[in-house]
Amino acid sequence: MSDLRPAKDKHQALLWRLPLIFCLFLSFSSGYCQSPPSADAQSPDPVRRVNAPHFDEQVPFSEMATLWFGQVNNTDNYADVRVGYNDEYLRVNITAFDRYLWYDTTPGSDLDEWDAATLYLDLEEDGGGAPATDDYRLVAQINWWEVRSNYQKAFRGDGNHWMVASTAFTTTSGWRGTNLNRNGSDNDDRGWTLNFYIPFASLGLPGPPADGDCWGMALAMHDRDDAVASSPIADKTWPEDAQDAQPDTWGQLVFNPPAYQRPPAFASGTAIIRHKLNGAIVTDAAVGGHTDCGNGLDFWNEWGDANYAGGSPVNIQNQSDVADWPCFSKYYVTFPLNALPPGKVIISATLTLHQIGSAGEPDQRQPSLIQVLTVDEAWGEATLTWNNAPLARENVSSAWVDPTSFPGWPGLPREWDVSSATAQAYHAGIPLRLVLYEADSAYHSGKYFVSCDTGDWNAVGRPTLTVLWGNSQPLITKQVWPASTTNGDLITYTLRWLGSGQPLTMTDNLPNGLSAPGPISASTGSAHYNPSARQIAWTGIPANGQAVTITFPVTVQVGGPLALYNTAVLSAGNLYLSSDTALVIIDGYPIYLPQIVKP
């Protein structure tokens, strides 16, 4: 928190010349973080981020934001993670694919040496190389029928180490398999699940974080495959390089971030990007159970490494019962963006897939909230598998998809808003790499879509990215110097904006109390002064992105105390574009403020 201390003398004070009331606003860090920049294919450490949705009541399993990490094989575990919150608590669900389930029937201090998970939270998202007092470590182990509170423990940083804490939180545990704590070839378990419920009050907060607030977050999945743990299994983490006591290696948790806010722009063109259309090469592939739940595969030794190159249709599927994980399926797709001209603004972008069916009998099917996430790393269709597919960078969009029987070709169009993801990729100069998955709960939740590999006879059904782009809408800025003056002084106005390649007009009416302008300097275009209207006007056609600067001096002809305003307006024909107002204080009163020191 800021420390307010008196200035040592009036020369250290901040002097404002204002004739009226001065208001001081103190702002404190809310932990807001910008969207992580797109990385290129060689980026070794992409920022992992989950954008958590807010719910008014209970946090529904099937609508939480999703992420994942780990691998599926005989030894290693994989986890789907769901994140969401309401006004009272943060909920994090971890669902692990695990062949051998082991827990401690007499739990002690070693909760993380069995099948368990650790959730890390950094409330200020300020990183650091050691856990601070705003950092929390919450550990939970799976169990069967025993008292649940014995299988969880909280820790809090003290600036150097983790210390046991009394932080209140709740966990629930579940599992699917033959039996807990059994060895041998007859033991073919499927996995376990843990739910964390963390009240905001237990973290010292009066309520939920504000929209857009950012915390640090990391997860560790612990694994035990026998009674004595003679062969320790390395933890799996999200992000993949996260370290237990180093918050600066964690990812980001953002609470209900704002929607994409594009810069002001004039719509200038639309690009439709589809495989083989105008020479575009769009690649896609499904991983996981595909459309037949991995039929014929050894689930623990082959399923995670299966490749479905050239397959169509593709399936997107998930559910709450971890026993059915062989049916889970994700869909990856990459769109080149070289059809977009350089130096433009992405106004909107829409991903369209054509749905041609659903899993299960018609009376069993349920709607699914299918999510779109971005991917930083490049991948190859012929080699992509569940185990080697790149992790998502962040979730950026979602849309409800209803079940359907075959509707005929090209299928039912389903759309997702991917404007923010497209803008990030475009400005980074990389392709748009996406992955679609869901956090569904219901059985028979799969949705089938046409892939890029469908025949040319159904080309219109292929995955399509529609991008509306435009030229930047000029934003004018206006400054005056000096801003505090007296009668007889000379002051100078400076106006700036960027061109858009179209005819523009700027007008600026001078208030009474100022003289006619001296020489008007314009970097491009034509400027003149109309004495009867006391108006400066400029016209020109600067190129898109070309800087325009206008300066002119005037003399103050009145005494104060007085505040003089004047506004410059930029327009294109009859279309208003932007404006900015400059304020000059004449003979203002001095007010001395305390010095503000922030440690």
C-alpha cells in the first residue's frame, strides 16, 4: 500500500495551478495483466493462462474454463483442469487419467507423495523467486471413505519458505477403477478427480476479484504407483516448467477478462481463409479417442500416441466420468494469415465449423459448450498425438453447440468469435493456431465436424476463418505548453494523428481570450485560419499510418483566475472520427500536496 508522508519542504511539494477544486485519486494495484503476447514457433517459454468465467450462483462443471497437462501411458498421468468462480469462491477441478490409484490410509505430512494435486495461487501476480505472503500452496490427496479434512493442507509464504497456514478451503475427491491401493496385472484403474473450493474471504478478500484482475497460478499432479513408492514418479505441472517455491515460473489466472476491444478502424476488406481456397493451406487434426473411443487401441500403451492424419469427420468430446477418458477428443487447426494485408486492424474474426453429427442415441445427446484455445507452437498433421500435442496458451472463446443427426452436406455451421486470437497472431506475424475442447459433464457429449480433409465436393464445409479488417481510424491528440500561464504569455498548441489513406478534415475553434494564431505549421496537408469564425481548419489525405503534426502559437490576452478550453475535431467527410480538448489555466491558485512515496 502507498505510504503518505508530508513533504520535507514546499519545494518538494507538487504544485498545481487550479482555480477550482483539486481531487487526488490514489490507485492501488489490482493485479490486472495484459493478454500474453503470441510467441513464435521457437519460443521456449510461452505464457500459459486461463481466463476464468464468473457465475452468479453455483459454478457449473460443464461451463468452467479448461486447460490440460501431462501424458497418457502406463506410468505417466494426464489431467484435464476446469476453473471458474462466483462471488464467494474459486473452484478448480482436476481430473487425472491414472492406471494405478494409491492413497495413504493414515495420512501424515506427506500428502503430495501419493495420488494428489497441489494448487498454487499468487494473489498479486508479482512473481518472485520465493513464496511471499500473498502466495498460497494448497495440497489435496485422493481418498475413499475417510474424513476428508485429513487429506488436505494449506501453506502460505513468509518471504522465503512455505509455512503451514490455517487458510480455510474445501476439497472433494472421487475415483474410478478396480479398487484403491492394489498392485498387479488385475488392477486397471481409470483415474481420479479432486475439486478445490477456495473462499475469497479465507484469502483475506472482501469479495471476488474485479473483472480483468490477474493472479499467478500453477498446478502440480503427484503420482504413486505402488505401496512403497520405490520408483518415484516425477510431478507433472502446469505450466510445464513451474517450480514449487518460485512464483515467477507460474502461469496466469485472469478473472472474467474484458472482451476484445479493437482499435477504432474503417472496415476495408474481408478475407475468407479455407483450405485450398485461393491457395491457402489450412491444417487440422484430431487427437484422443477420435470418433470411436480409440477402438482397438491399448489404452495405456497406444491410445496417447495415436495419429489420425487425414481423418474426417473430427470429434470434440469430454465428460465428467473419468472412466470414459478413452472417448475424449480434441481438435487442432491452423490458419495462415498471409492473405491479410500488412498494417491493418483486425475488426472481427469468426471461426466456422460445419457439424454433421453427434455421439450417442438421439434421446441421450446433450448440448456442449465447446471452447477455443490458442496454441503457440507449430505442429505437424502426420505426427500430432494426444501426448505430443502442444499445450494451450489461453482460452479465448466458447459457444454452445446443440446435438444433431446428420443434417445433410455441408453440415450445420457453428461459429466462434476468435477476434482477439486472430489480432494477436496477425500482429505477431504468425499463423493462427487453435485447439477446440470442452469441459462437458454429460455422457454422449461428442460433436462431429467436417475437417479440412473432406473432398473438394464439400469444400464449403471445410473449417473457415472469416476476418474483417480495416484501416486505423485516426485518433487526434492535442497538447498545450505551458498549461499554466498569465496574461501576455505566448503558448503553443500541438496536434497529432495518423493518416488512414482517405481525405480528412480537422477543425479547432479558439476561445475568446486568445489571440489569432501565429504561423501554422503542418507536416502535410493544408491549414488556414478563418478570423470571423476564430477557427483553424486543416485538410489532407495522409497515407495510412502517416504521422500528421500541426503546431501554432497564440498569445494570452486576458487575466485570471480562468480556465480556457478548446477542442480539435477530426472527421472524414460527415463522419466524426475523434476529438481532444486542451486546457490552459490563467493565473491559477497554487495548492501544495503531500509527497507520495510507494515502497
